[in-house]
Amino acid sequence: MRELILVRHAHAEPAADGQADLDRPLTPLGLAEAQAAGRWLAQQNLVPDRVLCSPARRARETLAAVLESLGNVEQRLEAEIYEGTPGTLSELADANRDADRLLLVGHNPGLERLAALMHSGQSGDYRGMPTSSVVVLGLPADATIEPGVAILSAFWWP
């Protein structure tokens, strides 16, 4: 078995006038949420082999706060995560299948739709992922990311 961990970025400030969406920082509440997610992952011994993160500031700040509890792991910024569809996100996960435990830090609706697609087989069958929530999916080591391939082993939110 291998694991795919999905973390939605923590609560972010609304965009200021003229500020690009990519540049929105976390709020103080968001920072606390992200730190709590990191502590939960550490308590569950869910330390990833590799992290793929959206280049959005709120996602990068979420990852930094999560890693306070997990330590330093291999990290890559992936522009495709920012507005990633379930198909795009599954391709990224498949391209990193050499990681036994892969963590994606990104955005909704892409992450929640990917989780629903992998678990139930339908991307429209999603329930939502609150900010800083964590979804842990287990799948066979040699499996391609496809509809219904995964087992939902944990869902946590602050």
C-alpha cells in the first residue's frame, strides 16, 4: 500500500485591492489551523516522503507550518496544483508514484473532487474539505490513480 495525503491550505486573508490571488497570506487563525494539521499528521506518524505544493502563498505558508511538526522533507512547487482539476492532480500523483507517502498541499474544489473521485469513483460526489483539512487515502502500491481505487483511511479538520 501507498498513501496519498491531501491538505487544503489554511484560512487566508481576502485579496486586498490590486493583490493577486496567488499572493494572499494566511490569517493568524489559518496559521494556527496549519500548525494543528501538522501536529495531527505527526501524531498519526504520517510523515510524507515527498510534498507537492501549490505556488500560492497561502499554500506555501500552510506547508511551512505543517512541516514545523514533521521536519524537513523533499518539497516541490507545482504550478498545476493552483487550479488543478482532479485529472491534473491525479496525473501529478501518478508521476510521483515512487513516493510511498505523497502529500499534496492545494486548493478546493480540486482536492475535494480528487478525494471523492479516488474514493467513490465520482468527482461530483464530494462533501467538502474545510480549510486546513487532511484527507488520507490508501491505494495499492502499483495502482494507477483512477476512480474508486482508494480507501479513505482518515479525514481530519481543525
